[in-house]
Amino acid sequence: MKESTKIHYLEVVTSDAEQVCSLYSKSLNILFSDVIPELGNARTATLSNGSLLGIRAPMHDAEEPTTRPYYLTDDIELAVSEAEKLGADVMVPPMDIPERGKCAIVLFGTIQSGFWQV
């Protein structure tokens, strides 16, 4: 991992999205945006290190609540390929998010992780 590697986006999927936004707003003194459709209707807040925190409801009945970090990478295709070689399952292959870059999700055991390339 490079020294400059950081979490670009931290996603919290919960059935109580509004309540979690309220909790974090009050306890962490951060402000959340209105819903952002291209991020699964997440509400986001920019953290002091420049990372984004996104809170959203599950997008379908099969989606379980989770907290998923998306690590910033210079080469998302390579990051996903290396994760797959090490035994991760690709849940969402690299996909474009207009004006935000590309993201992907991998599953290793029970741990979900994402990669993000801007």
C-alpha cells in the first residue's frame, strides 16, 4: 500500500439512513448533502481529511447493512485484478460514475471493500 493511500469514500448502508445522518451530524458536527442519485441516493458529508462519508438505505431487498471503505487507487482495473487473484469475489466490477470517477466493490470472506479511481 502506498503511503498516500487513503479512504476516498466511506459508505454506510443502513435501513435507518436519516437517523444515522442525524446522529453523525450532531455527534461529529458535520453537515450532510441532499440525496445524490448517482451514489445510490446517499447523503454525503466531506470529512476534514477530504474524504467523503456517505449514508444510504439499501438499494434492493438483498443488500445487507454494511460499512464499506473505498480506497483511492491510481489503477482500478489493476486493484480489482490483484484482489481477485488473492481470492476476493468481484461484487461490482469497475464502473463509471459520471463526474466522480470509477468505483468497484470486492468481497473477501465477509469483508466488503471498494476501490475508487478519480
